[in-house]
Amino acid sequence: MPVGGPAASPTYAHLPRGKLSKAGPSGVRRLLGEGSGGRNPREDGATELTRSDEDEKRSEVIMDTTLIVPGLHGSGPDHWQTWLERQRPDCIRVMQSDWSDPDLPKWSAKLRRELSRAPGRVTVVAHSFGCLAAVQAAFDYRESIDGLMLVAPADPERFGLSPAIPERPLGVPSVVVASTNDPWMSFRTAVERAEDWGAELINIGPAGHINPQSGYGAWPRGLSILDILRRERIEFVPERHRGDELYHQLGEF
């Protein structure tokens, strides 16, 4: 289990959808009409912005959203999802009324509600049973989701839910992070599901269910995978054929 602080990540500032600017704090100031290479706007004959003008432009800046979708029984204080929330101020946890009840329609409805009101570009980070809710909701909100990170998905057959989980491309840039000895889904099944969903599969080796019990609390590599998914926007190609090698190892972390 690697030890270390979170990987560095780019800072994004946003205008309405389709007008993305990748910038640091100075870039944000430029978007808000402030800062012009150290020049005074009055010297260039520019009209001075009133406070109401500034407030209006400032309100146009939209933050990204990362929706955290835990699995059965939730993600406790030692879970990597909880650690991830502490690294990213844009994280919102999707809450369930009963974490011990794997009611897929209710879980998916909770996620759909958050997707319908989340600002900016949305990335969904799901674990275990939460992955099933994420996959089901993705078909209805594919226009709202910029990326899906599905970590150690639970096998729907374990819950009698196979008919409810689509076996076709999601239409959303996605990665499945799988373990070779996950008790909740065999690696072979993870490969098949990734193929069905048109997702890239990241094999992280014998990592159990990728939870605190298998040593996954602070998880810098998981943060790096999220950064790559958000930065690179892995292209969705429904016709893709991977040949004999059924998984794709995404980089070294």
C-alpha cells in the first residue's frame, strides 16, 4: 500500500457548459474581469465594472462536482472514499436512507436526484454496490456525467439483480478499477462487465474488495486515477475491440 500525500491536480474554473477554462487563481480573476496583465483597466479606456457587474460575472463561475457513491453499509471514517472527500472540496456524498438495505431502485433514485442538481461537470466515484446504482443511473443522465470511476463493483448476481444491470455501453467515459481477488466480484466477471459497459479496466492486483479491510484508507493512487479520468476524459468508443488482452493497465502510479 503506497504511502504519500495526494497527487497534484489541475485547478479548473468554469463558465457555463462548453466554455471551460483550465486556470489557476489568476485565471479565475481574468474570467471575472479582474487582472489584465498588471494593467489598470482605466488606462486602456475600459469601463470600470460596478459591484453588481462583478457579482453577476462571479455567479457564472461554476465548480466541478465529484459525487461519492458508497457501497453497502456506507463508507466509514477509514474508507478511501472518506479520505478522498477530504482531498477535494467539490465532493458530495450521495446519502441513502438505509445503508444496510441494497434496494437498487432507491439507491439509483438518490443518485439521480444529486445528478439533477449538481453544478458544473460531474464525475461519479462509486464503490461496490454503489457501482450498480451508478451504472443504472448513468443511462438516464449520460449528458450530465463527464466520467465514471467504478471501484470494485459488486457482482449483481450476488443480489439477484443481473437483469436490472445493463450489459451495453454506458456512453460515458468510464474506468473500472478491479482486484484479482475481490470476494464480491471475480476478476473475470470484472473484465466482462468492463467490456459490456465500454469502460477501461485497471487491474490493481490482489487488493481484496479495495476497502479498509484490505488496507485502502488513504489511497493516493485512487486520487491519481480520478485526476487522469477528469483530465484526459477517456474517450468512449463503443466499437472498440481489445482482442485477446481484455484489460488495459492505465499508467503507473
